[in-house]
Amino acid sequence: MNGSRTVRFSEALRFWFKLGWISFGGPAGQIAVMHRELVEQRHWISERRFLHALNFCMLLPGPEAQQLATYIGWLMHRTWGALAAGVLFVLPSLFILVGLSWVYLVYGHVAWVAGLLYGIKPAVAALVIHAVHRMGSKTLRRPQQRPLLWTIALASFVAIWAFSVPFPLIVAVALLLGWAGGRWVPEQMAPAAPVHAAGLAKSGAPAVIDDDTPVPAHARFSRSRLLRVLLVGGLLWLLPMAVLVAWQGWSGTLAAMGWFFTKAALLTFGGAYAVLPYVYQGAVVEHGWLLAPQMMDGLALGETTPGPLIMVVAFVGFLGGWGQQVLGPEALFLGAALAAVVVTWFTFLPSFIFILAGAPLVEGTHGKLHFTAPLSAITAAVVGVITSLALFFLSHVLFPEGPGSWLARLDVPALLLVVAASVALMRYQQGVVRVILACALAGWAWQTLGF
């Protein structure tokens, strides 16, 4: 780390706790919040080191924003930093979704809650649009400077938007193009010089973990450490699963949930939107833990609460535990809450293992073009993919009734909120929480008071 500055663990702990409550906007919005806080405002990590870690997390199955927080926490404060960052990124969302799931089952749809959610959705759409703009401008630069990366981004957008090409295939092709670009057009693939915020440019303050900061001792690769991580991670999976199987049997609801969401965590790439079809097929069609309309309601809750969007699995677990009465009919809430915790544990445990096992290998590649070129290409591809997801989400916000006569079905108040939130974020640099609260109140006023 920078010799003249350090970040105390207590200071980092306060930030990770705050991040868990303000991480709206899906992975793109959450990564944008972390970039703004860690790179531009607090100067804890440089632009290049941030993107280097992000590129690695993009390769992994699971929630990349939570993995990125875990990675940076580990880089600053070893394993305890990784656990603090990763757990606090998820914990507020788990508490909120357990509470909302209970309200959903017991009280149904409440008008004032629906109004708040109506206003939050356009704000989330604006956050994702803002994040795409920020990531694209920093990664792609101008087309004349990086035509190959622009081509990869545009091709990725068309592939997933028009032809529904699987995300893993897009990543594989981007890897090959990045490797080829690193050999034949290295000037296009080299990491871009960081573009700091105005305040940083004026102060000239270096980051705590800067571009030329040596890799700390705990972040250097060690075979013995890798084996320890894999052994402990395996035990943390095996012991809870053994308890669930001994308690209710392999076919019991909790054991089945643990095994199913372990597969979801390991076998699905591309973030939450890539995981959702697999979860829908298993939870709704195969196991019958909830109904299709309930799955859609859970997705809406996941999109409008802080934390990873994949935390919709907590909603799935809660409804499944409630419906299957895993602790009996007299303990419906406790059984449902236990199921939500079990699902969350088995979904996120692999992410911690991936980071703690793989991050030392990645830190050793910092600044090496043969590694950074393919990852730069993946970043460009992800910009295209997230753009398609932003448009998909925006279309559902502005046209909630689906396709048809687009002008007749356009939700004009939602459009106005998207524009207002975008202007507040991009033009006036307003904070995420302030924008979300303002839009939530506006949505409540429109739906409840009829303004």
C-alpha cells in the first residue's frame, strides 16, 4: 500500500456497512457506486487496479459486484477484510428481503408500497444507464483510439440483444479476440490511463493502492495457502449440507435447496440475469417452491432493494420454506427465514472461495499485457451486454403492459422520472440515495395522491 496512507479496518468496515444499504441499480449501478466511492472520492484504490480486479470478477460465476467488494476488502485487509466486505454487501439485502417477503405473503399488495416501488424502478433504470455511460467512456475511449474494443462491445450488444447468444460464449470469443489483439494491436489493448475526478486531479493525491504499489505479502500466491482456502471452503460447504441431510434427508426441502443453489452458483455465468432462467426452471417448474407470478414479484423486489439482484434467491427460499412448512405449521416465519438463510449461504459461499483462492494469482498478473489484453476485451464485451440489459430493463419500466401500440402504452410519468433521475446523476452529480428517495416519493405521490 501507499507508504504515507493507510485505511484502518474500522474505517473500511463502516464503508462496507454503508455500501450494503446503498448498493442499488444491479451490478452495473453497484460497480459504479464502488468506483465513485473508492476510486474517485476516497482514493483507496487506483483506476487501473480497480478495473484489473473487476475484470477477474467478470470471469467468475456469481454476483460480480459482491465479488469485487470481497476482492478489494481482501486486498486492503486480508481475509477478514474480504469477509467483512462480502458479508456486509449481502446482509442488509437478506434482512430486507426476509421482511418484505413476510409482508408480501401476509398482507399482499399495499397501495403505498406499490407507489414507492413505482418510483424506484425508473431511478434504478437511470442508475444503470449512468453506469453504462461511465464504464463505456473509461474502457472504450474514442472509436479512433480503440476500434477493436468498440467492435467487440457493439458485436456483444447485437449478439445478446438480437440473437440471444449465451453470455459464456460471448466471453469466450472476447477472450480470443483480446489475446489476438494483445499480440497484433497491443496499443489498443493496453490499459487506459485513468481519468480521475476533478477533485482528485486538483489535489494530485495518489491512491492508497496505486498503479505502482507493490503487491502486499498476503496477496502473493502460495500453494499452501491455496490448499488451505480450498480445504476450509470445502468444509464450510460439506458440514452444513451434512447437517441438513442428517436432519431432513437428501430429499428434504432445505437439503434440496442447498444442492440446487450450489449448482446455480457454480454453473451459471453472466450475472443475475443469466442465473434467473435457471432458478425459474428449478424453483418453479421442477421443485414447485413458488408460482411463476410470485417469481416475477420476487424479481421486482430484488430490483428495487439494495444488494445483488441474485438476492432474489432469498425470496425464493423464503416462499419455498413457508409453503413447504420446513419447521412445521406453527413456525412458518422461522422456517421460511431459515430457508432464506440456507439459500443465501450456498449461493454466495462459492464466490468467497473463488476470490480467496484466485485473487493472489490475479494480483501477480497486474500490468502484464498478455493477461490484461484478454480481460480488456472482456470488459468491452460486458459494456455491450450491460447496455442490452439496460435497454431491456428500461423497456419494462416504460412499457409495463408489454408490446403493442408503443405510444399508447408508454408510461409517461415513469419516462419523466427516468429523465429527471438521469439528469440528476449525470449533470448535477447527485448521490444515489438522494435520487432514489426523491423518485420513490414522486412515485408514491403519483400512485397514491393522483398527482
